[in-house]
Amino acid sequence: MKFRLLFLFLLGQFYFTGVHAQKQFKALMVTTTRGWHHEALHTAVLTLQQLGQRNNFDVVLLEDPNGFTDKYLSQFSVVIFVHTTGDIFDTAQQKVMERFIQSGKGYVGIHSASDTEYDWDWYTKLVGRMFHIHPAVQTAKLTVKDNSFPGLQGFAGGRLWTDEWYEFGPEKTSGLHYVLAVDETSYNPKVQWGEKKGEGMGALHPVAWYHDYDGGRAFYTALGHVPQNFSDPDFQNHLLAGIRWAATGRK
């Protein structure tokens, strides 16, 4: 009798541990920089890892760029480009990323992920729009463009937000769903870097969007230049919603 009770207890413990050890999904963070290195990168990585811990999904940092292979990526549901810059993948790694998305998986780009791989046409379409220029860091008003997408409640009502406001080039693909924008009347968008100028984007200046692409899903947010923003619960909810949708397809 005692043996039977002990067996049932151990079986229950095994079942309990197994159920609670199972995570929703796994996310891979890519942080490679071949250009500007953002001060917020370290804070961003820690925040995403903590976000995963609180919401029962694994967040793994890519430590060996040579390990970016089909076999390695097969365990992940989403790849997150965190403050990446420049040309970070060779041709073989680019093909790995393409096959990953084509298999029905997801991509999330944060801030300078749109300042990455300009010559990789497939990637520019994955992101949706690429970085062109930005003025000095300023405080401006945010506007929610799509209330049906989760994680935006904290940005409603003209929320003031301090960030580096990217001006983007034209759409690289059709079907972008804009969820968040910045009001250009609330800050000065004009800037000039030598012969390169920024005049703003007009009535619609998007800063976050999502879309289906090449069999998978992509979410991008331009927010996140300022390190302190990653401690803001509203920004964390924004990131969580984007990661969850890209990984699972569920809003």
C-alpha cells in the first residue's frame, strides 16, 4: 500500500513538473551589429528574456553566428532581430532565414532591424519598410491605428513618448497593417545629414506594423532607441503582443 501511494505521488510529481516545464514556444534573438551599436541593446536583451520568463516562453540569444542553420532554427517559432545593423548574414544564412519563414514561422524586428540588410531584397520585404533617416531624439505623441491588434492600450489617447523617430522609405511590399503611428505635428521631423534630408512622412508616419509574408509572419516596431523605454510596462506589452502573434499567428 505504501509503495503504491509512493508510486502515485511520484507519478503526480512527474506529471506536474512536465506540464509546467512545457513552454508556449521558443524565440531566438539575433543581435549582430555591423554598423551603429545601440546603447539600449543590453537592456533590450534582458527585457526580452524576462518577458519570456513571465509569460512562459523561452528566449535564446544567438551566440554563434555560424550556428544559424536549418537544424538549429527548427526548434524556434520566431526569430527576433534586436537592434541589428548592417549586413549580418552571408548568402547561406540568408537562405536559412528565408526557409524558416517559408515554413510558417515568424519574424520580429525591433528599432534598427529596419537598418539591416538593405541589399537583401527578400529581407526588406519581410520588414516592410526600411530606415531612411531620423532627427534628434524627441518627445512626441503616439496614435493607435488599429485597435484590433493587442498590446496597444497604453499608447491610446495621444500618449507622449520619447524616442528616435525613424523616417522610412517607401513600402517594400503590399499588405502592411499599421498599428501605431507618431503625430508629426507634435515634434520636429526635419533633419539633414550632408546631402541626405528628412522632411517627415506626412499624415501617416507609421512606427509599428505587421503582415503575412512568404508563408510566415512579420511584426516590426521602430520604438526602443531609449534604454529606459524597455522598463515601461506598456512597451513590454507592445513587444509581447508582436512576439506572440509572430510566433503563433494569434492576436
